[in-house]
Amino acid sequence: MLIVGLAPGLQGANRTARPFTGDYAGDLLYATMLRHGFARGSYDARPDDGLTLHKAMITNAVRCVPPQNKPTGDEARTCRKFLVSRLATLPALKVVMCLGRISHDNTLSALGMKRSALAFGHNAVHDITLDSRPAALIDSYHCSRYNTNTGRLTEAMFDDVFVSIRNRLKAI
């Protein structure tokens, strides 16, 4: 599974060199990954806490911290080659999880698909093809503090996405 986030967080990945480490989104993401078997060890918001990912990888749609946490179209286009490259280096990839609409849209573009081809929706499961093999793209609202504080994303809703991922991995 490949999780595609938005961009490195100023207090998280840029400071610790591990995606989502040190910011609230990482607290929710890594706890959920641990519960669903996509991570092992313990998460303590430090890159040396012993946490390891299991059959999962995390990347971002954009490579640098964008102003107001919202990348411009130019930034997304400039960084797209890195996402294309990441996808190409994973020959056994079966599920791509997109955290948020920007991640969803940029992942579709990286796959050479029109944004109108698959509508973003929380826990939406889309059948895709990666190098002629079946795969799935699964969306989630971003696990940011803003989304959880406003109730747009709850822990139960995020867990449901990981249940969908497990179900798809069994089916593919």
C-alpha cells in the first residue's frame, strides 16, 4: 500500500525526516496503521521511536511545505515527476490511499488519468490499473487536526478506510 499525503509538514517531516512524524496527523495516521497491521513497534513522534511500516509506504503529492498548507497548481505540476517516479518503483503495489482531494487529484494526474475520471469521496474505492495489473485507489479525508477537530473525519471514519484497504488487498 502507498499512502499519498499532501506535502511535508513544517513541524513534522521537514523537522524529523519521517512523514507525519511530530504533527497531529501523524498521531492519528500511525496509531491507525498500527491497529491495522501496516506498522509495527511503537510511535512516539520521534524518528528513532522504533516504528516501522509493514507492507506500506508513505509519500507526498508535493515535495516542499506549501504556503498555508495548500500547494499551488505550479507546485503540484513541478513535483508530479517525483510521484510518478515513486509509483513506478513499486511493481507489487495494489492499493493507493489518497489523503485529501489535492492528493487524490495529483495521484490521478501522476497516473495519467483525468481528474474527472474518479470522483473524490471519503472512503471511496476506485478500481484502477497499475502497469496492467488490477489495483485500487482509496480516498480519505486528510487526517489533519483541522479535519478531526471539526468532525469532518473521526477516528472511526479513518478506521473504516483501513478496513476498506484490507478488504481490497484480500480481493486483488
